[in-house]
Amino acid sequence: MQIILLDEVRFDQFAISHPRHNYYQTSNYGRLMSKNGYNAYYLGLADNIGEIKAATLILVKNDAKEKRKMGYAPRGFLIDWNDENLVKEFTDGLKDFLSKRNFTYLKLDPMVIYKEHNLDGSEKSLADTNTSLVQRLQSLGYIHMGYNNGMEASKPRWNALVSLDNNIISLYNSISKEARNKISDAAKMGNKVYKGSANDINLLFNLINKNNPPLDYYLDYYQFYGQNSFEVYFNKLEPISYVNSSKSLYEKEEQRNNELNMQMQDFNNPNKDAIINEKLKSDELLAKYKKNMLEASKLFQQYPSGLVTAGVAIIKYGMTITFFASGVNETFKDQYPEYLLRWQLMQEFARQGYKIVNLGGLTSDLKKDYESIIKSEMSNKIVEYVGEFDLVINKKAYYTGSKLTPILNWLNTPI
């Protein structure tokens, strides 16, 4: 078998049918990165009859100032990592191929699960680990960059996933109780989820409330993945519904509060302490619902047609949905519009037959920030991948950082 260059069509045909397919290992991503200062190359391991057994996109930074020449295979190779002979043959082939083109090393971060965790971060007692894979790769010349728990690597090592179930009740019960309570609260507030268009990407960008990456970053994704793969969705607060729901909640709680007050007058009631606690909680809810009513009336005057309070961009590829970026109107964060938005999308994608939702990367400290809390509470599986590896091609240059001759022109240099 030998390493060959693939065109985009042939690579994509292999990639989408591979069990480890992911949206990074696509020509869409290659073309996107080519616009942003990289060269994209598609390599395959072909047998004697030309059948592709493994493949990878390799990105090379187009910068003549770089002393050490590196390639990057985002999210690893499309290969059966359990086939030791295949991994060895592909690795040896890549070493030889890249060595002749003056590479120093190749970086990769396979989407191979190292451990699974419970939603509180604790390790599942029956979870499989891939320690043996790390050891096997090290024996082939890969340097493992460690089990980092933060965001230091090229891609997050910890990810929050949702295994979808078309039984919506089972799916709902698979996420945390905290998330279910917040979804329930948001559903009472007159919220509505709708799909946006390319013209709404700027709206999402404003909700994200960050200048890095810039707006063009999201527009590029839409351009290279297309409207059928890169989609944006929003949660819209409809003031008239908000007014009605707040009023209804207030009236129901007011009636309950009065009943609790009557029970407190019964000095012979053995549950008086519990009733007092319930009355205090009811007082807090009444104050909250009264505040909501006033806020709803004000919103109705300012935004009679509604106000967008949360948004999310997703990427569809194969049987996986990736929640790519999201944002929330800070004023309405305590009404949990992002929870409702994500949940309604999750159940819709489950009905459409998708198998996995990747809510995105986080750190081992699952409660570190608002975004991490959402991801961990909305998931039903926390995984950590095996991490980053450097496949060393030229040891001297790798360890000393010595400058080499420029990378040869791949497509025009016969070797």
C-alpha cells in the first residue's frame, strides 16, 4: 500500500462513509482554512487495486517565516484505530511521504474517547479507557502531549455529548434535573424558537458578544459549509405571550400563597414549620412573577413584535449535530432561553434520525462558567478524548528548532 494525494471529491466520498467522520475532516473545512492562511492537502492510503483504507486532511500554515514545518490533521485520521497493522502502515507511509517534503512533525488530536464521565465529572466505573492506544502510538514515534484538562490544546479534549433517542420522553429524562427545571421555567415565559437565515448571522454574532473570532469567521463557515449544513436558530421572547404567562403564573401563585397563609393561622397544624418554609418560597415567587409582569408590559411597549434573547449556530455532518457557537441576551439569562432553544433543537434532530449532538468543548471543571454549566447540564455523556500527539518526522529539527529548507511544492514536485 502507498500514500497518495486525493482530490476533494474522492476524499469526501471516503470521509462521509467512515465511522469516525467529523466536520473537520472534510473539504469544506480544508477550503475554509485555505482562505485563512493554510494549504489543505488530502492524503489516502491506497491498496494495490486503488481502494482507500485510511485518509486524512492535513493543513499546512502558509508562512515562509516558520522555522519548523508542521502539518495538522484536525481531529485525527479517518482510520480504524483498533487495527494495529493499518495504523502502523499509515504512520510509516506518512513519515516517509512527509520526510521527503521537509516536514518536521505532524500534529493530530483524534476523536477517540479516553474516558467517560458522569454529569458531575466523576469517572464512570465501567468506562473503557484507551490507555493502550496511547502506548501503541508512542511506540510508533508519536509524542503524547498529555491529558490536559483546560483549553490549551488545538481542540478541546473534554466534550459534552448527547446520545439522541427518538423516544423524546427518554431523551428528556436523560439530561440533568437542573436542565429540565430550567427548560420548564423557560417554556412558561412566552418563548418561541425559529430558524434564521444568512442575514441573521450578524444577529447571532451580536448575541455572542465577543469580537474574537470576528464576524467574518462565522460568515466563512456559512459560505463553505452551505445553508443545508450550517444553520442558525434563535429563541424569541414574544411580549404578549410573556404578559399572559406572567399574569397567569402570578394569579396561580397568589391563590396558593393565600391558602398557605390560611394554613399558617391554624396553630394546631403539626406541619406548621414546613408550611412557613413553603410560604417564604411562595413569597419569593410572587415577587418574581410580579416583576416579570411589569417587565413584560414594558417589553410589549418597546418590542411589540418580539425580542431575540438567545441564538445558536449548528453544523450538520453525517449523523452528528455540532453546536458550533451560541449567545444569550444577558438581561434575560435568568429566564434560561438557551436551555429551551437547545432542548427544542435536540428533540427535533432526534426525530429527524440524527444520533449525536456535540454541545461543544469544556474543561474538567464542569461548573467553571455559564457556558460550561449549560453544556454539562444539557448533556447525557461527558467524554474526554485521548489528547494531542506529535508524529515526529525530523528529530533534529523537532528538538532543536533548527531551520530547514522550505517545504517542496507538493503537487508539482515529482518524488
